[in-house]
Amino acid sequence: MMKLDQIAVRQAKGVSAQKEQELHAFGVHTIADLLDYFPFRYEDYRIKGLTETKDGEKGTVQGKIMSVPSLQRYGRSKSRLTCKVLVDGLLVTAVWFNRPFLQEQLVPGREIILTGKWEQRRLQLTITDSEFPDKGTARSGTLQPVYSIGGSITQPWIRKTIKQALLQYGTMIEEMLPHQLVDKHRLMPRREAVERIHQPDDTVEGQAARRRLVYEELFLFQLKLQAYRSLNRKRMDGVAHVVDAESIRQFAQTLPFELTDSQKKVVNEILTDMRQTSCMNRLLQGDVGSGKTVVAAIALFAAVKAGHQGALMVPTEILAEQHLRSLQRLFEPVGMEVGLLTGSLSDRKKKDAVASLQMGLTDIVVGTHAIIQEGVNFRSLGLVVTDEQHRFGVNQRSILRRKGLNPDVLTMTATPIPRTLAITAFGDLDVSTLRERPQGRKSIQTYWVKHGMLERVFGFIRREVDGGRQAYFICPLIEESEKLDVQNAIDLHVQLQQAFPDLAIGLLHGRLPAAEKDEVMRSFGDDHIDVLVATTVVEVGVDVPNATLMIIMDAERFGLSQLHQLRGRVGRGGHQSYCVLIADPKSETGRERMKVMTETDDGFEVARRDLELRGPGDFFGTKQSGIPDFKLADMAADFEVLEQARDDAAELTAQEDFWTSRAYERLRMVLKQDQLFQGDLLD
Ligand code: ADP
Ligand code: MG
């Protein structure tokens, strides 16, 4: 028998070739898609008494026509039709705009059902819909679904089309969920839920239908993540790093500081994973300045000690250069070779770097995406660490696998992820968290000032620089226009040079050649530059502990997590640090963002407030986070369902018979069709 997802939507009654094209734009290609095109709210056409209808709101009432209607026309197409109707003992004026054709149907004595906005003071209903009970009622007495529509697809059309499709194909709707889960959570069967969500008898029923479908959506999403995770665990062809605890301890002793308890804990979690044959797929999250780099360094050390190679991948060349220097400092004393591979290396240098990797002369390579590109091969890649990248795991992992590599993967992020999103976006990863910052760090004092106070901000710069410290001055971010960003930076650079003729003012932006960027960063790091004017190229990862002042121009243009990232460039040493936000936000949320920044410098708290302000959809761009656009589920509101779905999915995929039993064939099909599993994981 044909399945609903194999029948083109064109087959549904009333769908012409043109309508079909328009439905495609809404992602509706098959009958299954059409039936799953859920309403996002309902319009209430249930008949109520006038007393239950609130002043100024919409309601539906029934009454008797009491007067001959009167019609006024103005202009070519505008008209106003009025008539008296007796409703619940009140004589009410019903008003229709631009519907002159109704005039002859408004016969005194006839019953009528009116839907419209009620104005108590004037005893007037402004009608949006009316029906006559003697002609049968299509809408009245019901909740009518409201769909997202556009083009020639109108609300009445999509309502009718879906209603007919339900009649025609409803019996073919199959259950997707295992019956034990349907029972456990007392969910509506799928067919009933789909029918009821389109045509609920009442709100309770609509909600029950929605609950079932939300659960299904979240369960199927989690099933993918959990199945992926469980398969990855089972794969035995990863690298088991054999390292003794003693050499790790010795290496840790060469570090210039003692590890925090938090760092020790996550290092242990990582090493435990690395010793297993199965592949590590772990996320390390820790606030800015919590000391993730050194954790990565220890993991890289372990990989090399075990006879393999390690790679550290970062999003920018500046960061690659910085990590290269700090890793060289750590690894040269223990005789490990650290190399650089970025897109901007000269061809000859690139060739050398690639050859050294292939021959195993380089133990650890630091670089950008260039590392995993075509033509780069390793002698034996054991570990890949990615820094400051939200969504490395899945996609790049498959690139690596295609190259015949199956290294352990550690993904590091400073954007603390609220629990909701961690479960959603990273359900396929194990998570380690750095909870504390290194000892002796003072919290960063944050101020929000108006543009008019630039003089005082300059005074602040003077004070810090005179005290031997350094400052960042970040330029506004012009959405989509790197060119304007650069121009801003150049202008600000000139302005500061004039204001501080005796200070060394540096300039850093994305358009500078790589060598020059590196040179500027190096000078700033060596304290040869007092104030660094920069675009957001310094946003992630840059580490100059002597810098204590972060000034952000037009701060309202930045999002909260970006502001927090930028602020995280200071407060990285023992000195008291400051962040000054220059902003005159016009919007409420803009002011709210500035407020959050001045109230807390805890990244987890910032993230929580950010989520509150923006809603989950926006929190990360959906693209980079791997969070899908759910049809029905709302990650904040449906969080408990999400957790439940995650647990159910994890339990199910851990069962051996999930992978073999016929009972789960349907679910395994869903997995097989997903991009995540394309290729080599399922057969
Ligand atoms: P992030 O987590 O933002 O990547 P980094 O790894 O760059 O942070 O570390 C921030 C700073 O803290 C660096 O200068 C680093 O040398 C220092 N640091 C890291 N761990 C410790 C520690 N346990 N004690 C003292 N300083 C530390
Ligand atoms: Mg870092």
C-alpha cells in the first residue's frame, strides 16, 4: 500500500498545479506534509452570551434581526451596512464594512449568528463573520484552525483542503510511536491527534492533540541524537589512547600554575574517554577565562604521549597564532613538535606543514579549517580539539570519517549553554563543564554610559594605562558590512591617536593581511600597544592578561552573548578589570541587555537571561547550533516534554532489540532517512 508520504499533495481534492507550487513553498510536498501542516492557533466561533463577551474583544453570539438594514456607500468600493439585532434581550447594532451583498439577506425576524468585535458602550458589534442557521452553519459553534498562509492560499481554502484530505486519507495515518510510550504518557493515537488538532471540539481536546504531537516531534528529534550517540559508542574502531597517569601528572607540573579542581575534574573525564576504544565525542563548556586551553593542552599531550597526533582547530587565524605560541611554550620543553596550518600560509609553507603532518614530524597542529581540508593527511590522528565553535561535532566528524579518520573529538565552547539547549543541540555529546574560574580572579566591574560621556571614558583609559595596564576599544558592529566596520575602526583609531598623542594606539580589523594582524596581536600581547582599537575579530579566545579595560562602542548593536565574549577579553589576570558599554539603546530589549551586563559577569547567568529575552529560536542562529525549526514544539514552553523525550529516546536506543526488532522498523526508517545517518552508520 502507498504511504502518505509517497503521495504527492496534488492528489488531494482541490489542489491545482498552481496551488501545489505554492504549497511547496510552505514545505508541503506530500499528503503526509499536508496533514502535518498544523494550525498555530484557533479562532473561537463558539456561541457565547453577550455578557460573557468582553468589551473590545471578539465573540460569537446568536440573535434575531429586528430592523430593515441600511446601507451607506462611499467612494467606489467602500460601504457600511447596519442593522439592529436582538441578542440576549439587548438591542445591538451590527455593522458590516464593505459587504453590501448581505443587505438582501438581512430580513427582519431571521435568526443570525454574528462573530465580531463587541463595543459595550455603543452596544455595537463590528462583524467579521456572519452565518444564518437556516442555511446551515460551517464555522459557528466550532474552533476554527488558523494556519500560516500566503499567496493565493487563503485561510478558508487551506481549512477546506485539509478537512477534505482528512476525510480522504485519515484512515491511512499510522502510529509512529512505540505503543509502550503512547500508553506511558497517555497520548492520543496519532490519527486521532492529527484529526483533532485540525478540528478540535474544544480547547482541551486541541491541547491534548498538540501535546501528543509535540511529544512525537521532540521524541523523534531526540531519537536521532541518542541513536547517533549510541552507535558512536558502539563503534570500536576509534583510537584507544594508552597513557599512564604519571606522565600526565608530570606534564601538569610543568604548567605555570596549579589546575583548579574544576579543571582536574574535566581532565579526568576527558582522559577516561580517550582511553576507551570507542570515540570520544565530548563538549567542554566553560565561561570565558575559565581556562579551557590548558585542558585542551593536556588532552593533546595525552594523544601524543600515546603515540598519535593531535589537532587544535580554531575559528580565526588570530586565535590560531595565539594558540600556536602558547602551545609551543608548553610543548617544546617536553620535546613535542607544534605546527601551524592556516589558509593564509604561503603555498610553500603549507606544503611543508602538510608533509610534516603526513610523516609524523609534527605532533600537534594548530590551525583553522584548513586542517581538515582535502590533501591534508596525518600519520596517525588521535585527537581533534575544536575551540570556540558551537557546532563542530556532527558535520566535521563525517568529513574526518570520509578521510578514513576516527579520532576522539573534544569541542570547546565559551558560550554557556542553558540546559534546555544543551539537551537539544548537543544531545549527541557528552558534556563536561568548567564551573569555576582560576583563583584570585576579581569580577569584572561593568558600567553602562551614554555617548556624551566619552571624555570620562578617555579619562578611564588614561588611568589604566598610567597604571601599566592596557585597554581594548571595540568598534560598533554594522550588520552585514565588514567594510563599514573597518571604516569605523579606522576613524576611531584616528580619534584616539589625537586624544592620546603620547600613547601607542593599535588597530586591528578583519581586512588586514594575516601577517599584519598577527604582528598587531603580538605587540599588544607584549605590551607594546597601550590601546587596541578593534572590530569584533578579537571576540573569541584572545588572551592578553595585562589588558584590564574593555570599552565597547555602540554596545546596543551587540547581542548579549557577544558582549559577554568581548568582556571576557579582560579579567584574565590578577588585576581588577572593567568593562564600559557606550550605548543609547532605543529599544526596551537593548536597555535590558545593558542592564544584564551590569548586573552579572557570570556567563551562565548571562546566557539564561539571554534566552529569556530572545526566546530559544534566536538564541543561536538555528543553522550553527543544529537546533531544528520545530513545527509545533517550543523549546522553552515544552522543556519538560523535551527532557522526557530525551530520556525515553536514550532508554529505547540502549535496548538491543531497538536495532533488530520488527516492532521498531518504522522508527529505524526515520533514522535512515536522516542526513545524520547518511552513509556509513546504519545499513
Ligand atoms: P578560556 O577558557 O576563555 O579559553 P584560557 O584558557 O584562555 O580561557 O585561560 C584564561 C587565562 O587563565 C590564561 O591566561 C591562562 O593561562 C590562565 N589560567 C588557566 N588556568 C589557570 C589556573 N588553574 N590558574 C591560574 N591561571 C590559569
Ligand atoms: Mg579560549
